Amino acid sequence: MDRRAVVQKAEAILEPLLEAEGLSLVDIEYKWERGGWIFRVLIDKTQGITLDDCARVSREFGQLLDVENIIPASYRLEVSSPGLDRPLKKEADFIKYTGRRVRIKTREPVSGRRNFKGDLLGCAEAKVTVKVEGGEVFVIPLSSILKANLALELNRL
């Protein structure tokens, strides 16, 4: 089974568990890292994630993964909060964080560039609008985004 299929099956198992706990899935990864397979899950909730939330999900999800036996190799399970530089994956994420500073990397150049750091102006019709330093505005199709995160704003904290 390839990594994408593992992630899809795991997500199908994880979503009902998180929903029952009042949590939401931010991101899920299954990849080779530092000499071993890692299965990383980022979770969130309106009030913020606690260590107890992470421990509970790790324990319950780990048991479900063992029972379903969908991961073909030994792995390390990590469950954590998305952090200050949380990834933005879905259209709803971009809408929720409109007005915040973001970093976006695209698969292919958009108006001659692949890296954008600026203010997220909005998201509509599967396109993200970003105003970079200098005032230039870019409209980036969601399908072109390779990676997007909230940018740390240390001077604004």
C-alpha cells in the first residue's frame, strides 16, 4: 500500500474519533524521517489543544491503527497541536485566517515567483489572494499551492 493510501485510510479512522472528542484534523503525514517512518497528526480545537488531548488521541488512534493494521512497517506516532506556524491546507483554513501573515510556496511559478510572504487578503472560488511586502497583490489557485503556513509574527506578539 502506498503512502497516500495509508494516509487516506488512517484519516477515515481518525475523523470520527476526533469528531467525538470535539477536535478537528489540521494535517496528517506519513513519511520517512531520520531513520524511520513517522506518522504525524496535527489536531486542533477552538479553545486550543492540551497535552491531555494529544495523549488521549495518540493512545486511542494508536490502538485503532494497530487493530486495522493499515501501516505496513514499524512507525512512530506523533500527535500534536499545529503550533504558531500552523499549516493551511483547506479553503476553510485560508478563509479562517484572512488578515493574518502567511508564507506560501507554489508548485509552479505564479506571476514569475514561487514563494510568497504577506497578508492573506482572502480566499474565494479556490483562489487565495495575498498582498506581499511592497504592496503587490497575487491571486494563487489553491491547486498550485505546495505548502502554506501562518507566518510567525514575533514583532506583533
